[in-house]
Amino acid sequence: MTTFSADRSYAQELDAADQLAPFRDRFVRQDRELIYLDGNSLGPLPVRTQARIAEVVDQDWGVGLVRSWDRWIQLPRQAGDMLGEHLLGAVPGQVIVCDSVTVNLYKLAWAAVDARPGRDVVITDDDNFPTDRYVLQGMAAQRGCELRVIHTDMDNGISEEALAEALDDRVALVALSHVAYRSGGLADMTKLTDLIHRAGALVLWDLCHSVGAVPVELDASGADLAVGCTYKYVNAGPGAPGFLYVREDLQALLCQPIWGWFGQHDQFAMGPRYDPAPGIDSFLTGTPNIIGSVAVEEGARLLGEAGLAALRAKSIELTSYLIALADEWLMSLGFMIASPRDAARRGGHVTLRHDDAWPISQALIRANVVGDYRTPDRLRLAPVPLTTSFTEVFDAMDRLREVAATKSYADVPLEPHRVT
Amino acid sequence: MTTFSADRSYAQELDAADQLAPFRDRFVRQDRELIYLDGNSLGPLPVRTQARIAEVVDQDWGVGLVRSWDRWIQLPRQAGDMLGEHLLGAVPGQVIVCDSVTVNLYKLAWAAVDARPGRDVVITDDDNFPTDRYVLQGMAAQRGCELRVIHTDMDNGISEEALAEALDDRVALVALSHVAYRSGGLADMTKLTDLIHRAGALVLWDLCHSVGAVPVELDASGADLAVGCTYKYVNAGPGAPGFLYVREDLQALLCQPIWGWFGQHDQFAMGPRYDPAPGIDSFLTGTPNIIGSVAVEEGARLLGEAGLAALRAKSIELTSYLIALADEWLMSLGFMIASPRDAARRGGHVTLRHDDAWPISQALIRANVVGDYRTPDRLRLAPVPLTTSFTEVFDAMDRLREVAATKSYADVPLEPHRVT
């Protein structure tokens, strides 16, 4: 490969050498002019998923009707095992697709605190995703535990030192994100899990911004618990269900608090008392979202076909290239890189900081480049290995430079959540 | 209308006079030989819903991508208001579509107990749907409250006397089903709500087996809280989201325990502390299921078009006709009616009792009639007004008579949940 140059022909060279390029055709791309760098918020629609959803609706529901439950009943576990095998480094029987990330966080955090009697502290960090912080605040309020919030550098992710300092023998659970939603900072799962275990606490990893974007090795890292969503890099569609992981030896020890009929042993006996199903099934609650679960299965299968190692290699190339162009073009225009520069410490997206990040993000959409804005002054750009070309990264950055240089965003109104 | 006769021509006469008959074409009916009497478990697929799901997948997700969230964000409330208006007798801003019934039960039951400080008893009945009983058992275990379980006649539904006897000034919440899942017994919502309120407790109605099947008047009855599912009579598809109702004046008083980012005021400010959104939005948790919510909206719209009064009138005709045929043909074959005979006390399905209910239900499926089996010895049959004709009821009962009389079910293996 030739040396970096801020010239479009260099991007074209990279595209020509890209082994994953054919996967672009596995996604619906009706608007070929659009540069989509927001797969970290909502992943695009795989062609096969589109067909499979139609099949589930038209055939399984439309014709099979209630009889299709004979197969559907397996889906939460089947889709979970598929995620485990292809994306999470988890042997079967430890991952299940159900509920939302928020509800799964609640279930696992609650169960984890119960599993560490005599300990009454939960740790998270101040730059964790809002729903993680809110769920833990709620649980702390309900149970009277202490929520200890460590400070995290908004540009870099979790600090090992801050965590080490907060840990003591009162800590029952530490809940952290594997990839920080704002900076894209990638935590060292094995190292932090070890640190947490040495203090006798359990760890709950939020994988929302890492599943499908970076290799996750739940079993190998010794992680206890994890949750994640499937509508970002897993491409399972808007509001597709979340998943959860409980390490096999913990499953019998942990009792989640929402006792529903899908978590019941011998469910259709409809017995008088709740008697949790053995294994990972006990972490189910109500009737699962079937269309969403099918899309999870297809999404995981597609990423598995490409292979996480190849995906990660191209993702690093894409984000490194994006950063190199930002260094070349944007630093004089008021931007800063707000993601780790070390690729080994970075997830699938790059965050830029700019005082006018909100109006710039909107003007960029008008220029047919969709990224996203995050408070207070961040622009997130996610070039996704299966769907983004290097030329698209070049063009997106070129338009971003143009928008910022010409201040073509001056007419954009205030960000909506500040208009009250 | 002529007098009842156990002759097929009578059914044909009823069909000819049926104003709702044209609605049959609003549903996908590829297999026209199938008699589907299990809409109380999974409702059939409306044609418009099929098209709308394809539109959401192909256009909103496939082309609009993350930009579609501008509209999707309104869906939980929009679909909730649609249910409120057409099916629940609730003015806007009190119903929201989210999570599953199980999770919604948990949220509301928890919040209700908090809202009645000094009271530590929750009441339900022993024939309530399993997930309702299990959720309350779980909450009672976690909070140390007492779960008082009143006895309900399996064939008739809730006894007002048993409830009156169980109520006292320790009771914080009573959670009951409006229509009993087993017998189809229909509770008098207004009367029981009054009784419960006189004891100073809150009531939480489970509407799973009543929404879309019988008129529900939440506002007029003075009900406090309700939950329900949408995959039965609302025809929103397998695992479509549940809904919940919180009467307007209670919304600010009740704080549900799962604090997620969709329940947060000014969600995208992503502020440091959970600050619940005003109104019904505070009962949301995580990212909503978009495809499912769209199907709820379409399902409610379709039932609203037919009108609940017309639906209820035909439903009573259908179930009364089914019971009349059962009386005529089945009593000598070991069957009993296990639903209220008084139509005013019966929901949308009829339950028959037979010692061989399980193998009979399976042999009936072989005869192209899909009903469902419920432990220990019940066969549930739901002739649904929008999709079931009187002739289908005649044919189904005729085949049931044949199956039972010839014992053609003798080869059916034991019910699956007894095979362990």
C-alpha cells in the first residue's frame, strides 16, 4: 500500500484493494449519492434481512399463524447463540436476545447486586451512555445502594487508574461500556475485568457500541455479564431487541427480578409458582419480538460471513484514514480529534470536536453526508467496513471541510433539545 | 333472524346478514380452507399492516435510515393514542406502546406500591394469567410485600365476593385480568374498580384478552392502571409491543422503576441525572420496537374502522352460536362449557372442557381447525368478528364432533410440556 496522501486517487487505490468491497451489495442502497456514516446509530438494511422479514410476515405469520410459534420459540436463544458465535466470543447457551438494552441492564444489574450480599456499592463512569447511568441511578434509589461515579475523559474513555481507586470491598458491581458512545474509546475488557474481579466485584459490560464493530471475547476475558443492542453495527433495524450475556457458571446463581412467563420452566404448564427455567432462558421475561429477533439472526450471520478480523482491520484503516484527513484539513478550522489516536484503543467511530458541531452536523446532512451530533460539541462519524468505501470517507471529509470553511451552516437553527 | 337450528343453512343465513363480512378481505387469507379460531393467541395479518411493515422496512429504514427517527420518535405515543381512542375509551396522553406486557406489569405494579405508602399487600387471583402472577410473586419477594391470592372459579372468572373479602386497609394494589385467559369470563370493570377504590387501593387491569374483543372504557370506569398486548385481537403480529395506561392524574404521582433514556425529559441532552419526562412518556424505558409499533397503529385503526359496538355484537352472536352448537352436539361426548353462558359476562372466546382436550386440540388441527389448548383440560375457541364466518363456526364444531365421536385423536402423543 502506498503512503497516505490527501488526494482522492489514494482513496480509490484503497478501495481497489479492499477485500470487503463486494459486501456493499449485500445492503439496500437505493440512494447511491448518500454517504452514510451513522451506522453506529442505526445500521443500514441488509438485502437478506429485508427478504427474511418479508418471509416472516407474509409466510410465518400470514399463513403459518400461531403454528409458527413451534419454531419462533427457539429464536431468542438461536439468535443469541449466533451473536455469541460470530461476534461475542461466547460458547452457546450464554447469550439470549430479548427486551431492550435498558431493560436488560436493569435485570442484570439487579441480579448482580443480589449475588454479592453484604456489598452495597455499584460503580459506573460519568461518560457512560445515559440509559446505563439512569438505570443504575434508579436501582440505587430503589435498593438504597450507593452509586459511585468515576470520572472519564470525554475524549479517551475509561481510566484504569480512576477505576482502581474507586474499587473496594463494598463494591458489588461495575457497569462500563466497552466502547464509549461519545469518544469511541475502547476499554481493555480483559484487564479491567481482572481488576474488578480482584476486588471481588462482578462486571457488566455494555457492548452497544462495540458489538459488530470490534472483536469481543466475552468468554476469554472472563467477563461476568454483558448487554448490547442490535440496531447499530448488527444492522437488525429500528428498535430491534437487545441481548444479554450471563457466563454459564453464574446463571444458576443470578435471579433476575422480572419474573415473566418466558423465563418460566415448563412455560405452558402455567403452574402456580414461578420456577425459573434452567440456564440462560431464565433471563427472558415476556413474549419476544419475533421480527426483530429474525433480523438479529440475519445481521449476525452476515457479519460472521465477513469475519470480525477482516472487519476490524478495515475499520481501523477507515477510521485512521478519516483521522489523517482531519489532521490535514480540519485542524485550522476549529476542529479537534475527540477520539483516541491509538487505533488499538478506538472502536468503530471517530468523534470530532467543534464549537459549532450541531449546525455543522445539519449542514453536512444537506451535503448528503449523514453522521451524528452528540452534546455538547461533538460530531460522530462512523465509516462502517461492510458499507463504507474509502472514497466515501474522502468525499465526506472534503464536504465537511467545505461546510466549515464557508460557514454554510450559519442558517441552521439551535439544536432541538435546547429549544424548549 | 330465524330461530337457531343446528343446520348449515342457518349459518349461511347469518353470514348473509353479516355487516362485517367484507372485513374478511382486509386480512391475508392464503389458505382459504383453514378455519382459524386462535386469534385470541395470535391474530391474523391485516393486508394493510403487511404493506405498512414493508414500507417501514424498505423505505423508512432502507432509504430514510437514521433520519426516520424524526417521525419514529412519536410512534409509542401515537400508537398508544390510537389504541386509547378506538379500543380503550381513553383520552389522548394516557396510553403508550412499549416493552412487553410482562415488563409493563412490573413497572406499573412497582410504581403503584410506591404510591400507597404504608400499605404492603398486593392482591391477584389464582386463575390470572401466569405472567401476571409471576411478576407479582417476584415483586413481592423483592420488596417483602404480601401477595394475597384470591380463588377464582376456572369456568367463570373473578368472584366479587372473594375480592371484597380480601380487601382491607393494607392493600396497595389489586391486579386482575379484565377477561380471564382460561374461561373468557369478563369482569365488571366499573364495579370492581369502585370496590377496590373504596378500600383505598389502586387497580391494575390486564387487558390482554379483552382489548379489541370487548369494549373497554378505562376513563369512564375510573380505572387507575392497565396493561395489554397487541398480538391477539389487535392483530399486530408475533411479539409486537405491549401497551400501558396510566390515568392522567396519577402520572406525576407514579415513578416506574426502570429508568431509561426514552423516559428521560429532554432525552438528547443526555444530562447527568434521570429527570423523568412529563406525562405518560415517563413510563417508557429503552428504544421502542418500531416495526411492531407501526403494526399496533394499523391494527387499532382497522378495528376502529369496524367499530367496537359492531364487533362486540357479532362476537356475542358468534360465541352464542358456538355454545348452542356445543349444547346440541357435544355434551354427550364428554364436553362441558367452561365459559360463562351469560354473554354479558363473556369475552371473545369460548372454552370447552374435556378430559382429552390436548389430543382433541391436535386432531382438530389435522382437520384444519386451529383453536388452542390450555391446561389442564381446556380447548379454547375464538371466533373473531372481523375474520370468522358463522359457516366456519358450524364447520369447526362439526369437525370437533366428528373428532370426538370417532376418537380420531387416539394416536396423538402426550402434551409436550408433560414430556420432560
